[in-house]
Amino acid sequence: MTYTKQCPFCGEFFDASRIDQIFCSSKCRNGFNNDIQAKLNAPYQSIAKNLKTQDELLEKYSSNPNILFHSENFKQYGIIMDHAFRFHYDKSNNLTNIIFVKYQLVLVKQSLYKIAKS
């Protein structure tokens, strides 16, 4: 017995050989599943790209070991706090480390940070 169905991926009508067959072919089934997976992964790919970009920027600045960044000027240097991986605070609730992937910003003195490898 065959069942006439419409493929949810390509929209073609087909004769299904089983009642639980959903797609007209394995190509459409795989395409459908790949599209779903790509949509699920998109936010994580964006986050990974932002972290990589931030680390590349910090790597460029790390060539000068004497450079210090004032927390009010992070954006001016392209340092985006939203792209940080983790934050560490001391007992007084002062932000001491801003950790990205390969690099981190370490508090030297009030509001001044230097770059260090993570």
C-alpha cells in the first residue's frame, strides 16, 4: 500500500512506501536535518567568532607589555565586555580579571588593566 504525502523539505508530492515516511528521499531528510542543525548552531558560531575576534585584538595589543587599559576606554580600543568568557571578582567585589579565550585583562590598580595570557 502506498500513501501520497508532501515532502516538508522540497514540497514535492510522493508515494510513501511506509505510513511513517516523512520525506521523499534521504537527500531531503538530510537537507532538512542540516537546516535545523545550522539554525541551532548559529548563535554559538556567532559567540565563537566574537571570542576569536576579541582574542586576535588582544594578541595585537599584547606585543606592548607596558600598555595599560583604563576600564572607561575599553570600547575605544575595541574591547567588548560582552565578548568576555568569564569575570573574576575579589572579596570587595572589584573586577580583577576579564577572561577571554587566550588572553585576559588583569587589574593592575584601580580601573587599569594589563593584558596577560590566560
